[in-house]
Amino acid sequence: MKIPASPPDFRSEFFELIKQVAAGGEDAERFASLMANAKPTDEKGRYLPWSEFRFRKPPQGLDSKSYWALTRNARFMQRRMTPFVSKLDQPFVFVQTDTVSRRLHEIDSEARGGVQFAGIAPKDQEAERFLIKSLLEEPFNSSLLEGAATTRDQAKKLIRENKRPMTISERMVLNNYRAIEFIKQQKNELLTIEIIHHLHRILTQGTLDDDRKAGAFRSETDNINVVDEVEDEILHIPPPARDLPKRVQLICDFANGESQDHGFIHPVLRAIILHFMLAYDHPYVDGNGRTARALFYWSVVKDGYWLLEYVSISRIINEAPVRYGNAFLYTETDDNDLTYFIHHQLDVLIRAIRDLGQFIKRKQDEISALSAALNSKKLKDSLNHRQLALLHDAIRSHAAVYKIAEHEKLHGVSYLTARSDLEGLAALGYLRKQKRGNTSHYSPVPNLARKLGLKDSAEA
């Protein structure tokens, strides 16, 4: 990743256009019209940085720099201030474009309060089971984004069985999951520096070279920069350590709605800005990205966006990590314009929500198919949705082993309910029960699909 080229000074270019209009001539009227109708985005609603904008064909009579000046001035006129400033004391701003407003409306419609999602109410038991399953995605993907080396199955098994992590990568995954649990516990509390410190301690437990740095601001001697290790290039130099108490307190004030001088900012935008600012300030020696993304989740969950607790923004970011990094860099190299990062994060959220909807729909269809097959054996009424889900998994994973504690945690039920589910399937001859020490292990019987009356597992 490289630092993008800084855009030309739009002010001097715009002033030259004003002089040409004032001087009159055959192009004056057309230039005046272009100035009056300039928009902050292109015709597709894209908020392009200079590195991409300069390759667009400008209107007749303009070059790339003067065309940029028109667009950049339109952004300047529509900018909104935030309470934050850069390390050079320049304000962070953003533009609420039509694309931003449209994305926010879509998120409001899908992810907040009691609104139904994908035709399913939040309390639908079957849907809730798949939401709980999806909750395991973010800890895995956030850790992966930070360099953890583990598989999705290993990560989920680690969380479900509450196993002791054996590697740094496993520790990162488990830490991320515990951070999400902590966020849910703190969602009704005002954000404080100590809460952010505690969140960082959870996220970095057992992963730092110096454990004393967990939950503690970096010092001047730490010399922490954001570096592209491939190119060996410094991408970002954070603010001085001496400024961190004041800067992070401002983050807390903004999160708590105590910075009202700049008008109403939509809750999702506020969460995205919190994500950016924590990463920009880089208050810790390591784990800043994980803490910033966790702070985003705390903010949206606090404001009632229940569905966003279950989406994985890190999974989408992992598909194109360079875009994520560039969204930060475009902001810092273009007059602290947060709109680049906001557009990127809203696109990530919309994709994550849609993917979650497809995941739930796919799983429901699979369970419905299995349920229909079992119905022909007149067993549907004797199995609940948790047992159907387990059988569906067992058909496809013949080597699977199920434990009561794991089943209890996955479905959010009591120990007795989880035990009853597994014992019931064993009594029907679908699972084989074995004792290993004091723990009961349940595994699929041979030829389970055939026993259920299915031709093969692919038809389940």
C-alpha cells in the first residue's frame, strides 16, 4: 500500500475560474453554469479521490485540475464539521451525500429496533439460532485482519467449547469474542477512557510483547507509527502521546452525545467516525484496529441497531483490505475529509447486512428441506428446530462430535434443554452417545442420511 498522491490545491484553481468568469468572453457563461451545478460526487454517486478523479474526462474547456476544483469546492460548500481535529489542528469534516443518506435509510430499515429482517422478526427462534451462529464470524475475521493464522472451524470450535487457546492466533480470536460480550454488557453505559482501556485489555490479553501495555496509552518513547511492512513506508504518524488523554476524552464525549455544537449526526455516522478517530489517534502500542472496530460495534448496539451486532464488517474488509487502508489515507491526504471513510464503511455495512440475510435464508431453506424430508417419516412433530439444525449439520459432517455445553452455548438455551435435545436424538437412534471422562460426547450414527430416509446428504 502506498500513500496516495495529494490532490492539487483546489482553492487556487477555483479562483482562476472565477477570474475567467469575471473577465467575460465566450466561455464565461458556460464556466459559470459549471460552477453553479457542480456536485460533490460523479453521476454514479461516487465520492472519488484525486487519484481516481484525475483520470475522468473533464467537461470541454476544463482540464483535470480545474474540474477537480469545481467538484472540490462543491464538497467544501456542503461540508459538515466534527469536533475533531488532526495532529496539525485542522478540523475533520464530512459531506452527507445522497449516497450516504440512501445507505443510512437502508440500514435504518433493516437493522434497528423491532423492524423485521429478511421477513423474520428478531424473536423468531429459528432465525435467532442462525444469528447466534453468525455472531462467531466477527471475532474470527477481525483477528484474521490483524494477522492471526487459524481456520474458521478452529475459531468457532474454540469459542463454542470455551477451549484454552494454544497459540497467539487462537488467543486473538477468543479475545475478540470476549470483547463482543463485554460490549453488550456496557451498551447502556456512558463511554469512558477506562472502558476503552478495559476493552483494549480484553482484546490484547496474552498477545503483546509487554503485558503492561494492555489498556495503557502508548508513551513518547514507544515511537509507534503505521507502516506498510511490504514497502517499508510510513503510512501514518499518529498524534503525540502527550495529547492522548485529551483526544480520547473527546472521543468519549462525542460517543456520549456531549458534543452538540456541530448539530445532529446520524448514529451510524457517529459510530463510523468513532471507528476512524480511534484508529487515527492510535492510542495503544498494538490492537488499535481491533479496538476501533469494537468501539464501532459498541456505538451501534448502544443506539439500538440490534442486527449490526451479528454482521461481520471485518469479513467484508478482509476481502479488500487495501480499500480499507486507502479509505483512511484518502481522508488524511485530502484536508481531513472523512467522507471517503464513511462511504467505504457504509458500503461494507450494506454488504454485510445483505450477506447475513442470504445466510439466514439459505439456512432456513436447508432446514425446511430437511424438515420436509423428516415429515415424510412422521417425525417432524417430535423434533424441535435446534434438533433439526443439529441433524442437518451432522449429515454433512460425519465426524462431528457434539457436547451439551457447546449445544447450550450455540443456541442460548439452558443446560437441561441442551441435554434433552441431544438425549432425545440419541434415543431416536440418530446420535451415538459415548462417555469420555465426565463428559458425554454425541456423534452421528453411520448412514445417518439413509436412516432419516434421505437418498444422500446432498439432498438434505
